[in-house]
Amino acid sequence: MKAGLLAGRIARVSLLGSDAELAWNRTEEALTVKTPEEGPGAVAYVFKVVLQS
């Protein structure tokens, strides 16, 4: 992993306020999350990233 990025393996990514399963991909440069067509609100998306223990 590059310096300054989250260390550890990601177990799951969820969108707060939504039950939708999210498609996501992590590379050495970024975490990319595909959002559902209809989100839980109109103002902002908040993601929860859970690491493997």
C-alpha cells in the first residue's frame, strides 16, 4: 500500500441508510465504490468501511 492510505484488508463497504449490496474494488491507488441508482438521500452519501480483523 502507498503511504498515507488505509492499511489492512477491507471486509465490506456499505452505504448508510441503504440495504443495497455495493460493488467495490480496492487498488493500491484508490477504493472505488459503485453506488446504487437510488440513494438513501439527496444531499450526501456516507460509506462505512469495515476492515478484516
